Amino acid sequence: MLKIMEVEKKYEGHVVVLPYPSQGHINPLLQFAKRLASKGLKATIATTHYTLSSITSPLVTVEPISDGFDDGGFAQVRSEELFLESFKTNGSRTLTQLIKKHQATKNPITCVVYDSFLPWALDVAKENGILGGPFFTNSAAVTAIFSRIHGGELKLPLRLEDCPVVIPGVPPMNLEDLPSFLNAPESYPAYLRMKLNQFSNLDKADWIFSNTFQSLEHEVVKGMGKQWPAKLIGPMVPSAYLDGRIEGDKGYGASLWKPLDEDCAKWLETKPSNSVVYISFGSMVSLTQQEMEEIAWGLQDSGCYFLWVVKDSERHKLPKAFLDLTTQNQEKGMIVSWCNQLEMLAHDSVGCFLTHCGWNSTLEGLSLGVPMVGVPKWADQLTDAKFIKDVWCVGVRVKVDNVTGMVNREEVVLCLNEVMDEGKRSLEIKKNAGKWKELAKEAISEGGSSDRAIDEFVMSLKGT
Ligand code: UDP
């Protein structure tokens, strides 16, 4: 019998894309890989063993590399320091093996696009004679802040008397608007070092990519000048929600937890237009029991319908009486352990996104035109919240109690009302949200600023 062998197509360039192995990093880098594949390059995602099975996309190939903790990654070691060191050693070794494995094939790897948290990947690329560039997963504003710390223009720790901090293109920032640990840098030494290391070998990179777009942050990028000549290629949100040019691209294609989409969608179907608050604190934030209680009762008191993502590991922090109420009366609210956030945000019933202001969530809220209530907890979330409220004017931000540093239920109610009540402020926010939705779509659509930036990269790679 004649066996028909599948013959691999020859591509004009092969990019290996290397994300940091967490949900908020895999999503945008995988999306970029899909975008590159849709433009005719071969794209391979190189990801750690334990995230391998969570990634599925018909457009990209997925290959394993090692961070040295193949069964559980960071959860196995629980030390940023050890994890990053191990990832550097084992990641460099296994990325090299991956590049070598493809060398003699029809599609040798010609470029490495790596998470800016992993600058060692550029050394690997250069040692193997190929091109490379980092992908920044934060906003340009956050990058500008860390770039100035790296360059010595901003000295740590930042104190009250150093504020407002003025950075070209960025509005004056107070402590509450700046990445949280900058006033106590010793509290997260490994994390801070990682953020500063992003700039350590930038001069050797062939390109720099940033998940933002011209109309959103051009002033910040202009302010950074030659220090950061980034290609703005965002928003890296699945195509179905923006330009629709990648067939069937309705989700990122990566989920580290099992989503309960069907239940959520059915429940949302029963609710009127713009009546539901969707709440998520992303994949990493862990609230205190008191914060969970205040948010729970705030939601209840607001009278709004709500769909709240509470990971299984956090569920025990919900007040029992609130859980009982929600279970007895599913009419009012639904609590799920994980869902396809984009699908929920895109639903006509969802009128507000109560968010921790992670950068992906922020871009998703902007791209889908959903007004936001920011409840930032740490790191870059505080800066994103500042922009959501004061620069793009697409939402409000909860005020935290001066003493406890926490949000209380009255403030939750106040903020939800402000966004949902159809009053002057609410209408203004909705109008702005609609404007940014259009601008996000325009950026990534054919001929838009991000689309052109991606095309330039693809063309230069095809020429190599
Ligand atoms: N997300 C999701 N389902 C959920 C909650 C979050 O798919 O139930 C996704 C969300 O769409 C986003 C990512 O998880 O793309 C979280 O990234 P973000 O930068 O907002 O926050 P992080 O998790 O990194 O703090």
C-alpha cells in the first residue's frame, strides 16, 4: 500500500516564541505567534513542560523547553530567585537544543521572540547566529518607569517627597499610581531584578515588541525616544473580537485552568443588556479574606447582577452567608472558578468589568469597550488603574481605606453605581469605552498602526 507522507511546507521564516509560563504572559505571546503565522511565517511556541498540554492552536506548533521544574514549575519551588535562575540555565540549554533540532530541517528557526522577563533568550539566539527580540507584556508607561530606574534617573526607594514623579509622556504619578513595591524595593528583590534585567541587553536586540498601540500610548513611547525603539503591535487579543482576519480565532488557545464557559454563557443569556458586573482578579492575585468579604457584600448591596471568577484556591475566603445566598438565588449572581474572560466581556449583558487591572485584562476591557472599575492590588496594576481612570477615562478606581489599605463595601457600591447608573459620568465613560474599542480595532486591522508594524517585521524576516 502506498503510504502518503505528509510533506512539511517550506516557510520563508520560522519564529520561535518564548513566553514566561503564566497565563498573563502566555496569552499575548501566543496571540502574537498566531498573528505571525496568519501572515505566512512558521511560528512555534516554546513552553515549559507543565504548560504544554494547556496550549492548543491549529496555527502554531508547540514544543517543550525546560525551566528545571518540569512537573509544576514555579509552584514546585515557590522561590522567584531559584525559579528564575533555574529557568535561565535549563531554558538556555533546551532552547539551544530546540534551535539545533530544526537546523537541518526545511524550516530552520530564524528568530526568537522572547518574553522580556527572559533576556537570556537573546544570548541563546545570538550564540546560534539567529535574530531575536523581546516582547514586553506591560504597558509602555510601566516600561518607561522601570527603564528610568534602570537608567538611574529614578532612584529607589521612591518616597512620598519624590512625588509626583514626572516622566515624559506620562501624567504626574503619585505613590499610589506607581508599581507598588518601588517604595519598598527590598520586599520583592527577585521580581525587581527581573523587571530591571529587561533592559540589560536591549541594545543587542534586533527588534523590540510591545503589547500596546500607537493611539493608546504614543506620547509615552515618544517620551522614551531612542532608548526604547519598540514596535507597538497590540492589542494582542484574539482576532474575532477585533479585525476578524484570523479564521476561528475566538480564544487565546491557552488555559491553565478549566473554563466553565457554557454555564456562564447560559446564565448571561437570561440577563438584560449591560446589567451584569463581571469580576476577575486575574491569574495571580490573592485577596485577603477581609477584601473578599467587602467585595462580596459590596456586590450584594449594589443590587447589580454579577459574574465573579473566584479560583478554587480562594473560594474558602468568601463569607458563608454570601455563598449560601448566591447558591440559593442563582438569579442574582454566579461564581465560577475560571471562564473564557473575553467571551464574557463581549457578551451584551455585561456592562462593567471590576478588574485588578492586569495589563491583559486592561487591554481586553479597552478592546471590547467595557467600562471598568479598577481594584489594583500591586505591581503594574496601579499604573494601569491610573491610566484607566485619568488618561483613557474608561472607568473609575476604588479608593482604599487610609488605615487598612483595603477597599470597603460602600466604596464598591459607589464605584459600581458610578459606572452603571446611566448618569453623566457613566455615559461619559461608556462613550470613551466605545471610542477606545474602535481605536483598538483600527490599530490591528489591515493598514492600522500595529498591523503595519507587524508587517514590517514579517517582511524583514522573510528577507533573511
Ligand atoms: N482570564 C481568563 N479567565 C478568567 C480570568 C482571567 O481567561 O476567568 C485571562 C484574561 O483574559 C487575561 C489573563 O487571564 O488574558 C490574565 O492576565 P492579566 O494580565 O490581566 O492578569 P495576571 O493574571 O497576569 O495578573
